[in-house]
Amino acid sequence: MNQSRLTTTALTILRVALGFLFAAHGWQKFNEWTIAGTQAAFAQMGVPAASSPTRAATNWCCSLAPLPWPSP
């Protein structure tokens, strides 16, 4: 796939911005609401397995995962 330099740059900026938003959201869950608070909020919303500490920790860690890059 032959993409222009502008398209590649725009996609990179978009991915970095989205990655920052996901990381900030995950940090808020971890730092401000705590894992216990996040679990309680998930339980109140009816999220399955919300009482599992693994579920909340996984959600936070996955928010820090980088977005997949397209194949060259």
C-alpha cells in the first residue's frame, strides 16, 4: 500500500492522540477512583465479572496498550 507522507503523518498523530486519551482514562480509573471504586462503578452498570480485580486491572492495562499499526 502506497500512502503519501501526509497520510502517514496524520495517522501517526491520530494514533498518538488516541493513545494519550486511553492512557489518561486508564490513569483516572487507577489513580482517582481506585480499583475498588472502578469495580463498584462497573457492578452498578451491570458489567459482568465486575467484582473481579483482574477485570479492572486488565481494563486499565489494556487502555495503555498501543494501537495496532497497519502492515507496510
